[in-house]
Amino acid sequence: MALFKKGDVWYIDCYVDSKRKREAVGPIRWPAESVLAKRKVQVAENNFLDMVGRPKTFFEELTRTCIKYAETNKLSRIRDENSIKMLSLSFGGRRLEQMTPLIKETPWIC
């Protein structure tokens, strides 16, 4: 989160759910600093603007959707099923928001 001045107006600049949000506050710095502090608290509590709590989607739900898609739109779903089996070794039981490129628990990677 950042505070910056453009022209005569102070702005708040932050990222919420990977989306950039900017807000004009006014011509004086100290109210902008207090608004920035409020926004930090709101982001931490998931109450910023129109934020709605993200649904807790698990990896298994995503795989079921992928298999249904493969059944109806592909000639063969064998490759998809094999890929899902390998991915479930690392991601099984996790929510999608917990999956990052930095997960160290990948037993099948040499």
C-alpha cells in the first residue's frame, strides 16, 4: 500500500485480490495517512470496498470439473486423468488459494 501526491491531491494506492485500487483522498497529507491506515485494516479483515469472501474451492472440486469437461469435449480423457493423479500428490486436500509455485511438497519431481 502506498500514499502519493498527484497535482494537489493525495491518493491511496493498494492491491486487493491482485487488483489495483486507487482512491483520491484530498489535498492534505495527514487525513490521507489516516485513511491509508483504515484501508490496511479493512484489507486485513476482508472488508475493503465491495470485497466478498472468496469461496473455499478445493483442488478435488476443480478436478471433477476438469474431468466432466474432458468427458464431453475431448476424444480421450486418459491424459487428463493421469495428470490429475500426479498433481493430486502435491495439491490434494488443498484449497486453490493455498496452491503456489513455491510449494516444496512435490514428491514426483526429481
